[in-house]
Amino acid sequence: MIACTNLVKFYGKKKVLDGLSFRVREGEIFGLLGPNGAGKTTTIKAILGLTSISGGKVEIEKGITLGYSPETPYFHSFLSVEEVMDFYGKLQKISKIKRKEEISRCLVQVGLEKEKDVKVGKLSKGMLQRLAMAQALLGNPKILILDEPSAGLDAIGRIAMKRLILNLKQEGRTVLLNSHILNDVETTADRVLIIKDGCKVTEVDIKNEEYGGNLENLFVKEIGGELL
């Protein structure tokens, strides 16, 4: 559903992506991993068209809708949760009646239905992350691109987010998941791509019996980092 071929990206003279290639298959949860500065968020922005690429190409199956939850969401603090959702629903040109249904459904999915009248400025970081996920679900997108969806969530919130992501897969959605929480990725993803310095280091099918490993150990081994 998503094909990235030989992606290259420069910010000035700094090469952030260096010939990165991978494919995301329909109906799978695809984990994108790497250390800080590896190029993960740049890759996501390239897929979404939020940043231009210096070389290579991004192909997305024609007619497919995407939902995006950013790592650091920003919403106007004077709007309520429901007003934020209504705003994004209007951007998608969802009809008024349909918008109301969609907003209710999405807020229930992320556990924010009781906070629908709360102003954004009064939300915790975890609640902001849930709101970002809720707006990404508007319009029932076929592909969801989630950049650190568990950031700021407490233990219960993380468990709920993992369950939600797995439920989305059961509904037939495709998920591209970027997260530093390796356990969350290992317990949800079908395949994992590890990148470093904008290049592919390894790609593994963690649902395959031959994998039989530990994602944390694999990550440390492939990245070449040192544990404290």
C-alpha cells in the first residue's frame, strides 16, 4: 500500500535519508524503529507529503485515505476537544450529521468521550496524544500513520493504545507505527524496519517462527549502541 524507493533527503548539507527503501503491505502493522536522529519522522513526513524529498519516490495505492497522528500534536488551546474534532471533520468535508457520529465514535475509541467539552489547554500530554489519535481516525482512513502514539501516556493508556492499534488491524486497516517503546512494537507489529543514519539496517518479520528473538536485543545489536 506504501512503497518507498531509494529515498534521499537533505536538510542543507546534511543527508537525513540515504537511499531508504521499504514497502508497507495491506492489513499489516509495520514498525519503524531507529535511534534519535535516524530519519524516522522525516520518512513519515515524506510519505505524507509534508516535506519534499531530494531523491527517490513515494508511492501510495491510488484512492487510499490516510490518517496521521503526529509525535507532538498541537491544537488551539481555546477550543474544546469536540470543537477540535469538528474542525478537522470540516477540513475533510464530512457532512454535519456524519461529523457528529464520527466525532462520537472516535472519542469513544480513544477514551475521551467524557472530556469532549474540556478545553485543549486543560488537557494533559497523554490526553493530547489521545486527541491526536482521535482526529487521525476521522473519516475511517485505510492507512494510519502513527508517530509515537504512546508518548505521554501512563501504563493504562499505553495498554489501551496497543489494544486500539490491534483492533484497527482486525478491522482491516494498515498501520505504520513509529515508536521508541520497543515492547509496544514487538507486541503489535507484524514486521519491523530498523534504520540508522537514514539507511536500512535490517527488516524482520517478527511474527515468523524463525524470528524467535528479542526485539530489544536485536535493536541494540543492529544499531551498535552501548547499554548503561
